[in-house]
Amino acid sequence: MFTRLLDSARAEARQQVSTPIKVSKNNSAAQELSNDDLCDLFSEFLFDIFDANCMEEFKQIEALEISHCTMFADWVVGDEFTLEQGSAHHQFCLLFESLCSDFLLQHNVTQERLFGAAKAAMEDGKEVVTQDGKERETWEQSAKDQANEIWEVVRSVENICVWAEQMKDIWERQKK
């Protein structure tokens, strides 16, 4: 009974968050996304893969991190990385790239289109007003905020030091 309820909750969560939804290659809706909408969509996806623990993408990342965190048990900031640690980080980057590529393909968006939208949103400077001209709520992120978040996540993923610190934290939590 519990597993059935858990499966039901997962299915409901998939419908409520911006997880990749298969679309036809001929779907032109993705091409009609504004820069702001595309930044919002991808920013939500990044949140999902790192924080939405009922999502399959999150579970893939979590499984990889848990399987590799012991490599970082004795690691201290400033230490050199072993070949095994470098290889583990490379596997993490490949998984991240694969998840992002799948998401973009499912939404019929190219990487160039995404990064072009993020760049345009960062240069636009709209911070206070929403698309419909209303003042943005303080909790709402602007497209510029979301674009900055996209760049920060991508830079963090590629930085082995950032990932090593996360692996050390995961290992600490796992041993408790």
C-alpha cells in the first residue's frame, strides 16, 4: 500500500513540476518560448534535478553521488585530487550533461537557443516588472535572476572543488 501511495505521489509531482515531458519534434510551441519563459523553464528543471527528491533525474544524481562520496572522506579543501576523484567528477558532469541534453531535446530547444536566451535575459535588465507590466512580487525571480542561476549552476557543476565539498558533506551525512 505504501509503495502504491509513493508511486502515486511521484506521478503527481511529475505533473506539477517542470520535468521533461516528451514532445513531438514537430511541436513548434518550444520555438515560440520567449527568452524569459525558456530561462524560467530551464531554471525550474535545474532546481528539480538537484532538489526535487521524487524526480527520477534527482535520483540518478543522488545515486551517483552516494556511490562516490566515500572517495572524498579524507579530502580537505586545498588537497590535490586523485585520478579516481577526477574520474568520478567527470562521470557526474557527463550525467548532468545527459540530463540537460535530454531535457532540451524533449522541449525541442538547442543548447545555443538556451544560452542565447540566458545571455539576452542577463543583458535585458528587467528586474522589477513582469511580462504583463505588473510589478514583480519580491519572491518571484526575474528572467535575469534565472539566467544568472543557470550560469552559476553550470559553472558549479564543472568545478571539481565545489563538487568535492558536496561529496564530503554527503559522506559526513551518510556516516551518521
